[in-house]
Amino acid sequence: MTVTDTYKEATNKWFELANDTYQTYVKSVVWGQEQVLGLTKTIADQSKVYQVDTKGLTEEYKNQVEKVQQLTQTLWQDMLKNTTEVVNQYRVATNANLTDLNERIDELQNRIEAVIKPAK
């Protein structure tokens, strides 16, 4: 084998090695891109699922808040109604007591006038 043949053979092997390395590099890049695309798709799918879950949770939370608001409003209305009824009961009792007291005062006044008039 001559030096030229050895040189050609070495050059051919070097080109084969470079070609193999290049193909491995290209395959690695393609594999990496496939992995990135797959991961991107997975993340996008999970994002959609989380969006749906979040919308559902938000809707559920909104409904619970509305129920609590309604219950609170009903509770306050009932408390106001009960308080108004109690105050009205006291007002009726007070009016009845005042009427009774006025009648007693009138009766006492009549008695006093009756005692004073004959003495004149």
C-alpha cells in the first residue's frame, strides 16, 4: 500500500466518521425536537384540563358565595322581622299600660275633685 492509498483510505474513513457523526447529530436534534413537541403538547393538554378544572372550581365557588349571600340576607331579614315584632309587642304593651295609667289618673282626679267640691 502506498502513501497515497493510505491517505485516501484515512480520508475516506474520516469522511465516514464525520458523516456518521453528522447523522448522529441530526438524529439527536430531530429526537430533541420530537421530545420538545411532545412535551409542549402534554403541557398544552394539561393546561386545557387545568383551565376546565379552574373554571369548574370558580363556578362552584361563585355558587357557594351566592348561597351564603342569600342565607345571610334571609337571616338578617328574619332577625329584623323578629326584632320589629318584639318592639311592636312592647309598643302595644306600653300603649295599653299608658291607657290604663291615664284611666287611673282620671279616676283619681275625679275622686280628688269629688272630695274637694263638697268641701266648698
